[in-house]
Amino acid sequence: MHRNQELYHFLMENSQQMTEDWYSMVEDQDASSIYSTKDPKIINTLKEQNQDYYLHLHKLFIEEESQFFSEFEKWSKELASDQKHLNTPDHYVVREFMRTQDVYTNYINNFYKQNIEKVSVDQLFSWLDIIRKVFNLSIYIYIDEAHRNTMKQLEAQKQMINELSSPVIRLQNKTALLPLIGDIDTARAKLILENTLIQCAELKIEHLCIDLSGVAIIDTMVAHEIFNLIKTLKLLGVKSTLSGIRPEIAQTAIQLGLDFDEVRTTASLANALEQINT
């Protein structure tokens, strides 16, 4: 019921003007939005993307509905992965989808007015309804892709923070310091173990001071990971010294039955470094 060759040709003939009408509505002063650009090249790219969107949308009126939506969804996912749009706040992108829809429905209404004797009101409503579905799909696909992009960025940032939060600092005479700060969960503890072993091997460290004075709480799993680190370092020929152990952490270790007999401990980092250098 939605297919109509005359409407399709009407839209194709006016497609470029649709894009110009859309861009004339763009008013954006936020520097974080791609739509605020004054760069002619970027403006031209925006217009090309908008025109490409319209050209794909026009096919709705000459193709079977299932075929159209299948192909349109695939194409929309590719469009949604454009990094410049993903870097733009979501509400700006959604706003432009809505403006694009407004322009499109205006041209549908114009076609209806010009062909009122041949097009029924029911036909007009069916066109407007299916267009609404298409734009809802476009917005959903974009928001979903934007969410995926955000999660990837957060994961990358978390990875970077974790890596930077467990640096092995080389001192002198093949000694090094591992200052641990903040909350340590099981995932971070495992990452600390992996990074520390790699860095100690690369730096050819023979004595490592692990300072816990910046750690307030350690749970059962994390305590095990730290002692596993010490045992593994020993296998690599690296001696370990624990410094700055808080009373509550010491109690946790004792309750777990962890053996401190073979682990050198000091009350402070200063004491640990003094012992290492003597």
C-alpha cells in the first residue's frame, strides 16, 4: 500500500532541495557538535550524508517493505559508525534526525496537496506512518551504536587507568618500587600481577618493594593475588618487601592463613627503601 512510483519520482526530483532545506534549519553554537562547524568541507560532507540518507529513504516507495527495511538497517549501521557523529552529543544527532523527518514529511504533504484528487487521506497517513517507523529505526540504530562506542571508550580508559595505577618504578641497583593506591578489586589485582611480572622481567629487577600504604581495604581474593604475586616473583628470582601494611589488612591476611615468614615486611616505605639499600 505504501509503494507509489509518482511519489518516488517527486521525491527524487526534490531530493537536493530537501537537503538544502534541512541545512537551513541547522543552528548550533555548541563547539562539541559537528553541526556547529564552519568548515566548508565538513559542511559539504554533512550535506552529502543527509542526501545519501534521503536517497536510501526514497527507495521505500518502490520496494517491498521487508526488503527495504532489511537493506536500510544494514546501511544505517554503517552510517551510525561515523566517528564525527559519535563524538557529537546524542541529543544533537537525534534533533537532526527529527529535523530531517520534518523536511521529509513536508514534501510528502506537498505531494499530497498537488495530487489530492488521486491520493486518499488514508494513503497519506500510511506514508506518514511508515516514514515514522523508518526514522524511529534510524534513531534506535544510532543510539545503540553510540552506546557501544561509549562502552568501548570507557573500557579503554579503564584499561589505561589500571595500567597507569600499577607502575613499577625503577630505583637503583636493580631495585624497584610498586606503589599501590586506591581500591583494589579482583580484576585490578590480577592486572597488577600480570603487569608487574612483565615490567620486572623487562627492567631486570632483583628486589621489588610493594607499598600498600595507599590501600585502605583488601578483600580475600585480592590478598591471595598479592601473595601469589610475591610467590611468582620469587620464582623469577625477584625478592619482595611489603611496606605500609595497615592493621586491618594484616588482620585479613592472618585470618586467611597467609604465611609472612618468607616475606620481608616494614612499617613504612622509607624503612623498606633503607633496608634495600643497606
